[in-house]
Amino acid sequence: MPGYARGTRGPVDRGAELIFGPWCTLSGGLIFSVLLFAWKSKRLVFYDQICIHQFDTLRKTAGLLSIGAFLKQSEQFLLVWDDTYAARLWCILELAAFLKSHEHQEQKVQIRLAVMAPCILGIAFALWATMLQWLLFFDQSYLDTVVLLVSRWLFMYIAAAVLRSHYRNTERMLEQLASFSVESAGCHCCRKGGEDCTHEICDRAVIAHCIRTWYGSVETFEETVKTRVKTMLYRQLGGLLFPYGWKVVGGSPLFWGFCDMTAARLRAGSWRGAAIMFAGGLTWCFFLCPNLFEVALLLARYFRKKAPGIWQDRLKTMAVALLLTIVSFIGNITSLVQDPLPTLLWFTAPVLVAGVTWIVSRYQARQRERMLDLMELEQEEQEDHIGDPHSLHDAAAAVETVVVSL
């Protein structure tokens, strides 16, 4: 493959002239983009606004009343979370109904943040552009390192601000669910109480009918939301939010860039340098980058509380972003140290970061479990007031007959 000659200043093969080409980085980005937009999942998905008729009155009413049957037959519930979710009556009803029809199967509810996919894709694109620029223009000079440091800090600032806001919204969600009531919950067709509804079919009235059918009374449903639903949401939203596979996807452009640097050394016959570069790419993509996500979440959660003043809060976010930048720059800093020390640091630094991250995450998990234990005690006290858990199964079975007859 064609390439261009450039001298290296790295410690592995300092002073050597290598032929670089960004072909792994370019092809990796192209294949990733094609798969992202062209891949079709084989899983069947029920999405209410598409699967329930939105204009025909009879069909829409039948679809809304049949939602219990759809939820009962669903194997998994995907909850796409934003800070308005807990205030929307229809969303809370669907989640509560799924939990009631799938007793002791909270693990079947998967929560994904609405900002998670844009965040991961943004990180992947930023890393892809960084590696491409590094391969084409950068020569690992100190000035280049400073420029990269500042640009990475700006990106980390945005990420820290978003994550701190998320954990504050999670605490606000607990307060909302603790005082939840059907009357005050939001509904897109009308405001509080449904007195100003101008739609032919009032969603609030249909939801109230479903609640009385499945739970026996509105009060029983509200207690379920305040206990079981609140505990399940906090258990997932209050912890570490990004699955490992998503973190690897976000860091994959690093591996593509390291493959290009490995290829340059293989072309020059530097097997030792190629082995170090390839191992470094694996370490960054599958170990250090995922742990950087963990560090970001831990710091954002610990420093989530808003400072009294606007600039004080921004300084707090800046400090979190600076810590994240320092951690993310371990590989770049060690690459400027004389050989053979950087090779040793390249492999040991991710292990140290992973160890510290694991210790801190376990501590925060224990703190969260204590809070959840208190919430579950409250839930047990309310169980005497909650109706028969099998009532929704019976209602869903009856609704299934209606759906078939329609």
C-alpha cells in the first residue's frame, strides 16, 4: 500500500525513518459506518407509537387497552432514559405493567441513556479523527502533545458536564417517584387532571381505565411506582451506565490507528517495535479505554452536586475534566519517556488504573446497596397494600382474546 516516509521520535524506534499509511484507520471507519447504517437486527421490537394506530379511534383504543398483553408477551423491556421519563404517565405505566407481569425479573429491563449512543459515537469519531491526524501530521513533538492535551480536555469538559447532570437528574427522579401521583403526572394530550383535554381519545382516561383493570385501584398503582419501580430504576441509573461492549466500540479507532503504526514497523522489519505497538493497541482498546469510561462515571457521580455559583460549578466540571484528561494521557506521556521505561509503563499503568477503578466502584456499589436495602424495606412495608400480582396476567390473557377478535 502507498505511504509516506517520516522520521519517528518515539522511544521504541527513535530516529528511524518509517513509511506510514492511514489505511487501517480509513478502512475501519468506512466499515464501521456501513455496518452502523446498514445492519439490520433480527430481533422483533414493539414500539407503541408505530405499532398502535395513531389516527383510527377504534384501533387506537383497542391498542392502548391491549398494551398489557404486549408487555406480558415481551421477553425484554428496553428503556431509553432521559430526565423527563419519570414525569410521563404513559412511560411509568408501561414499565410498572412489565414489572408486574414479570415478577422477580428486573434484569429483563435494560436501561440505556438517550445520550449514550451519541456520546459513544462522538467519542469514536473524535478518536478516529485524532488517530488520522496523528498518522498524517503529528510527529510526537512536545507542541503537538500540548495541542492534543488541550483539545482532549475540551472534549472531556463536555462529557463531565453531561455525566454530572445525569447523576443529578437521577436524584431528582427519586424525588419525583417518591411523590408520584397519577393526577399530577404528565400526559401529552392534557395537563393535570385531564380537564383541558381536547383530543377525541384522552390518553389519561384510557390509562386510568388500564390501571384500575390491572391493579384494582389507582392508589395500588401509585404505591408500586413509589416502591418497586423506584428501586429498579435507581439500581441501574445510579451505577455505572456503559456496557463493556459499548466502551470497546468507542475505543476501537485507537486500535485501528495502532494497527497502522504496527504496519509501518513491519514494513521496516522492526518486529520488536511492531509487537510493542500491537500490544499497546490491544491494551488501549480493550483495557485502558473502557477503564477510562469507568473513571469518568465515578468522578462524575462523586462530584455530581451542583456548586452554589455558576462559575464555581464550571470550575468543578473543569477539575473533573482535567483529572480525566490526565488519566487518558497516560499512554501519551509514557511515549515521551526514554526506552525501555515507556514499554513497562504502557502495560502496568492500565492495570493500576483498573485496580483503583475497581476498588472505588466497589465502595460506591456498597453505598448504593445500603440505600437500596432501605428502599426495599419500605417496599416490603407497602406490599400488604398492593393487589394480587397475578391480576395483570389474567387481564392480559383476557385482552389477548380481544386483540384476536379484533
